[in-house]
Amino acid sequence: MKKTVVHFEIGCSDIDQTTAFYKRVFDWNLTKNGNAAIIDTGAPDALSGHINQLGPKDPENYVTIYIETDSLTADLEAVESNGGTVFVQPIELPDGRSFAWFRDVAGNLIGLITPLPKD
């Protein structure tokens, strides 16, 4: 599998304020679900994304890209063996995918995500 950037996430401390900002500035359609909002830019082949309010002790004010992978385990092992660190261990999402976060050697926070399960 090619390791392609497939998603982005914008972190915030106030989901309502941040979604309103992006709606006003870019006219994005945002569908809120708890402390997150899925971004629909209206462009047919746009990269998918969401805005997320994690909590008071979690990182906020961040932008993270997600790289699609068939194996979170193998890629996280490669991250660590090449000087990076795992920041969030794999977590399963309701849609059947799983994600994890790592920090690269420069300290950047990057996400890994598995593809949607095939029916």
C-alpha cells in the first residue's frame, strides 16, 4: 500500500467557536458529533478532515495529517526504530478503522489511520 495522506485534523479548545470560524471564513459545512465536527468543503475530491476538541490536558491548537496504512503495528515499530515516539497507541474508531499518533524526530505530531474495512 502506498502511504498516502488521506485525512487532516484541526485541534481546538472550543469546538463551537472553532467550527463557527471555519464556517464563516471558508463556508465549510460542518457536522458536529459531540466534541468533533466532520468537515465538508464542498469540493468533490477534497481531502477529508475534522475539527476536534480533545480536553483540557490533551494537545490543542494543532493540525495533524493522517497517513493511511495497512499495519499500525508495523509502522509504529518503524517509527520507534528510526528515532520517533508513539504518542497515542492504536484506537479503534466506530467506522471500523483504527488510528494512532506518533511524534517524528523533529517533534511533529502525525497520525496513522487504517483504510475503511471492505464489505
